[in-house]
Amino acid sequence: MSPVPPKRIVFPPRAFTVAEARANGVTEKRLRARDLTTPFHGLRLRAGWEDGLPPAMVFEERCRALAQTLPPEAAFSHATAAALHRLPLPTELQNSPLHVTVPRGRRAPHRHGVVGHQATLSPGDVDSRFGFGATTPERTWCDLAAVLALAPLVAIGDRLIHRSLPRTDLARLALAVTNHGSGRGARLLARALPMLDDGSESPMESWQRVIIILAGLPTPVTNYEVFDDRGVFVARVDLAYPALKISMDYEGDHHRTDKKQWRRDIARFRRLKTIGWDAKRYTADDLTAPDEFIADLAASIRARS
């Protein structure tokens, strides 16, 4: 009689713990097989599970896997929560380890690829929309003040309250700042809150606006629509001083590589000049070293006042 072949093991289409596998009769040798990966210590996933998935879904699934090993009151926080909420993180934080916060008195998780935090964490600070705990948009913004500079913090705040798809509003952010008290980043939050604008449509627009305000110049209007004397629409500009007819537009690198966009930009710039606007264009280099563009803008304000 031929020997009975071993029963084929069917693994679930999700992360599972080593303890769960052992309880179902999976051997240590089988857990070390190449068709399984180890996203975190004590967890396994089928190899190739991320194939074809967008990066945001892969990231969320990694969090869902780790959540199986965390206490129920833990919450993903800081840059991890920001990524889950699709907020515009600076490049240096986009591939950071997963951040997890637990209430004070509980042991924070510490393992490869994970940064643990202990903090006061009320039920109102935790958002369960993902199927696991993550800090709310308001609490996330407050936590990020401990690790971000002013401009990127304002950019994230602008995204949170943006009028077309708000994650929260200014009143709730203000309440979160009050509840944050004197914790890390409190002074930066106090500076950032009054700078937020629900009309800003990109992190670079926000960054440019912060530089202008910190230089002591008037706060510009965001995404202003310009019309000529006959009431015909001319252009929508990133930032403007309408009374002075000064506009400012940030030109990202994609404007240069997209020929159609580049031609539209030139035509738009020309139309603004034709009706008497001082139309200014800036790039990332101008924001990294802003002295020249601030001097040029201040001169234009003086000349047109």
C-alpha cells in the first residue's frame, strides 16, 4: 500500500502568529519554508502577498499584521498614523519604522522595525476605522509636532482641514492642542495653529506661505481666481495679494517634464502679465534658500503699495 501523502497545509490570506500555526499542527520546519515571510518577529505571511497591491494597502496590511501582537489599547501613532490617514509626510519620515503608542503604565513594544511610545491615551484619541487602533487625525497632528519643523507641520494641518475633503476642522484641532498641554511640541503647535489655511492644495504651497509669514510679509490669499476687467476668467494662482495684483505659483518638477503642462503654464503666466499682474514663479530651490525670493517679493510689495 502506498503511503498516505501528508495533508497540504492551507495558510490564511492574512498574517498569522507562530503560536496560531503551532496550535494547528504546523511544524517549525514548515514555518521556516521559503513560501512564508516574517513581517515581524512571531508572525508569518504567505510570500508574494503584496504583489500587485498599491503601496498604501501594503503599508496598512503590515500594520494589521503587527496589530495581532499588540495589546488592545495600543494605537499606531506619529508618522505611522499620518501615513494611514494619507497625510503628506516629509521624505525622511515616509519609510520610518512603525510607531505604536500604549497608555502610560503599559510596556511599550520594542522590536525590529517598531518604535514604542508611552503616553496618556484616552479613548477619544484612538480611531478604529482601519480595523485596529490608530491615533485620530487631531492627536496625530499633535504628536508630529515633536518631530517636525514648522512648515511641514503646517502642511499636514492644511491637508487635515482642506475644504474639499476635510479630515477634521480647526476647532477640533484647537481642542486637541489644548488637551496636548505642555507636552513635546506644544510651542510649535501654538505657532502652527493660527497659520493653517483650508485653501492650500499642496505641501509646497503651505511651505511657501509659512516662509512668507515668517519673513514678516502679509499673509497671502490661497488659490485665488483672477479675472480681467470684463469679468473673464484668466487664471487660478497658488498665492496672491489681490489688491496689489501680485501672484505666486510653485512650479514642481512635473511642470517641466510634462510638455503640455509646461506650455499651459507659460500661456497662463503671459495672460497674467498682460492684465497688469506681477506674476511670480518659484521652484523647490527657492524654498530651500528663500532669501532671494523673499527679497524680490518684498520689493514688489513696496513698489505696488
